[in-house]
Amino acid sequence: MEKYKKLRDLVSQLEGVQLENAPTVTDSQILYAHDASYLIKVLQGTLSPQEQKEIGFPWSTQMVERSRRSAGATLAAANIALKEGIAGNLAGGTHHAYRNKGSGFCVFNDSAIAARALQREVNPKLKVAVIDLDVHQGNGTASILENDASIFTLSIHGENNFPFTKEVSDLDIGLPDETADQSYLTALHQGLEMLEKRFKPDIMIYLAGADPHEGDRLGKLNISKDGMRQRDECVFQFGLDRHIPIAFSMAGGYGKEIQTTVDVHFQTIQTALQYQQRYR
């Protein structure tokens, strides 16, 4: 998508940011979150027409490579965040992918893969919180990580938006259409307070979707650009105050004008950079 190139071009001009090429996840890492039968179909190009339709684009070798790297970038960001406080993926947030199928433009679930990889490859006692602030519920993530007490899933989303049949996260906050800044930020503060009461994460994976923004074609919410900045600050401040590393991904954003989405994503990265410097 054009927004990713535009975003990378902007980020490349930021002082204090080191850009790295996204690594690929291995088959073994994908299997932390996905069924072997599904992985084989993706790798061999044997997804049915209906399965490809549910994903939202046709199978290709480029699709497989991009999906591997999207998940790899979130895992790499998480590993860097453990050392440096905050790191991000300029794509990712593929939260509609289920254990046994892709959906909603998502092939592999990068957040679930990264969370499980951290536990299996870095520290088996690591407690991970997935903070999903994309306007669409993280249904695939909730399903994959259901009944996993070591990973907490929090989703704040449009109640009347896709997916129309919701899964059950550890904490879901569904918002009505046209929700504006004050109500949104109040819900976020309440969600983070409940997270702190119920779960003490060692690292957070933050899906910083741009689609709650008022200029989004699909979002149905009414959050200003400044409200989006305050949202990001709320999450990063929560992490900083508790010395919790944060790995973030861009997730969704479908502005009526592409540049509007790029600007919201770029604002997230600028905010992350300000907070990352305070972790040191």
C-alpha cells in the first residue's frame, strides 16, 4: 500500500530513528500461533478461492514474503523494546488472522506470533499484554490467545464495525459510532486501569491503528488528530511510568486522503520517539 512507502519516507528523515529491514519469521515461529495445515496452504499456494476472498487479496509469493516480514518486524520490535524501551513496526497489526485462516487483509497474526515467540525464545515467564486500539476488534488475536493466562488481550474498538461477530478478548470495550475525543480517552484510561488491576505485563504489544481518526473512511468514530496524539501519549506514559517496554505496530488506517492516514501514523512514531528517549 502507498501509505507504507510514504510513511517510511517521512520516518527516514527523523533524527534519532534507526530504520532496519524487516526480518522474516520462521515456519516454527509461525506455528506458535497458527495450525500447520493452514501454514502449508499459505506456503504452497493451495488456499481455496473462498479462503483467499476472506483474506481480501489473491495468493502470491510476494504475499507470503510480505506476511512473513510483517510478523518478523513486530517480533524484532519486541526484542528491541526489551532492551531499549520502545520500538516499532512500520506495518503489522494483522489482528484478524486466526489460527487456521486469514481474514480482513491479515495472513499471519503478528501480535500472537511475537507474544508467543518472546515466551518461548526469550523468557518463558514473560507476561505480555496486547493493547489493540485499531478501530476494528482484534478478533483473530482474541481467538488464538483465548484461555492463555500469560497473555492479556485488550481491544477498544467500534462496536458496530467489522468484525460484525466479535470474539471475546480478556477485556473488550466497544464504542458507539461517532465517539469523540473525551469519551474515547476516558474509555482508554479505564481500560488501562483495569489492565493494571488484573494483569501486570512485562511487555506490551500496542496496535496503534490510525482508523479511529475522524478522517477515516471505515472507522465510524470521530477522534481528532490531537485526540489520536493523546491516545498514543496515554499508552506510552502508562508504559513509561511502570517501566514496561512497548513494541508498537501501525495496524489499520484508511483515510479518505492517504496523506491523512500517513500523518496520523507519523504522529504516533514521533510520540513514540519522544517517550523512547525518556526510557534511557
